[in-house]
Amino acid sequence: DTGVSQDPRHKITKRGQNVTFRCDPISEHNRLYWYRQTLGQGPEFLTYFQNEAQLEKSRLLSDRFSAERPKGSFSTLEIQRTEQGDSAMYLCASSLGGAYTDTQYFGPGTRLTVL
Amino acid sequence: SQQGEEDPQALSIQEGENATMNCSYKTSINNLQWYRQNSGRGLVHLILIRSNEREKHSGRLRVTLDTSKKSSSLLITASRAADTASYFCATAAGNTGKLIFGQGTTLQVKP
């Protein structure tokens, strides 16, 4: 399968614990995005990478959140000291780039439940 | 924050009928994209329409874009039970390509 993959698909953790999610984009895509989606809402942008450079972060991304994309390949999103409000679906997407025709392809998401 | 609104929030139709969903947005865009999401799953890309296009077709899908009204519509013709899902519009602006999503329309197609 050559689509975007995410791991794990589900994560249940206790409040205060740290969690890390991984995203593997489509191999030739240089852009990578993280979004968060809560129940009944559309996804909200968290952060964006162009190759290995993190070029934009949303205000939603508090200092407990950190994302990396070493070597411009896979990406990780870490949440430290999780809170119940962090419970959501975390979606990763990748794209080739290009302002007017840039299609983002999404992974299946990681559903986080913080108890 | 969400870019705009989708209308209706929920839609229930019989198989074979057409479904129309509308999306409004607030700022200038490079393109507008429609996605489908089955319950608890990832988003599937349906169609992209550029800001200089007015209409686009893909199979049973027809998308229109009116940049003067900052609105778009998605028409699904001859709906099937498998079309049951949530549908989201998303706009892209600026250089990063980040998408700003609406709240979605939940479509139920009854067999």
C-alpha cells in the first residue's frame, strides 16, 4: 500500500502520560501536515512541514505538543503531560506541493483517548 | 477555527436521489477541496476545484465554485447506500497549502 500510514491507530492513555504518534507520508511527497479532529467537527490544522523544516504551527499547538520530521521522511507528533482535552483523532496528510492544485492525501488517523 | 459553514448539517435521502451540499467560506482561496469521511475513519479526497474554475465533474460528483459569493456546492447524483458518510469542504490559501475545513454535512442514503 503506497498511501499515508499512521501508527498506532488507537491509543488509550492516562492523564499526565506522554504519547507519540508516527506518520509515514507518500514517499515522493515533500509536504506533510498534522490535523486534529474532535467529534462532530471538521479537522483543524496543527502544523506543516516542507521536507524537514517545520514552517507553520497553529496556536492550537501548545508547548506540550512537538512535531518532528527528521530527514524529510516520516514525522512524529508527541504530546507531553496529556490532558483529557487532548482526546481526539490526529490526522496526518501529505502532498506534492503547488499552490493551486495541491491535493492532500490523508492517513487513517490515530484516535487518542485520555482517561 | 473553521473557515466557514456547510449546509445542511445533516441530509437524509433515498437511494437513487440526488444530494446537494453547500459550503461557504470567508477569505480568498487558491483552491477548494471536498473530502468524504466514513465514521471514525480517515478522509478520502473527492475533488479539487481551483479558484479560477467554476465547475468540475468527477463520475457522479459535480462541484461548483462561486468566488464572488465565496461558496461552493457538491452534487452527488444517483446516490447509493455506500455514499453514506460525512462530507467536508476545505479551502487552501497562501503558500503553505494548509486546509481550513468546514464542519461537514452528514449524509445518510437509505436503501
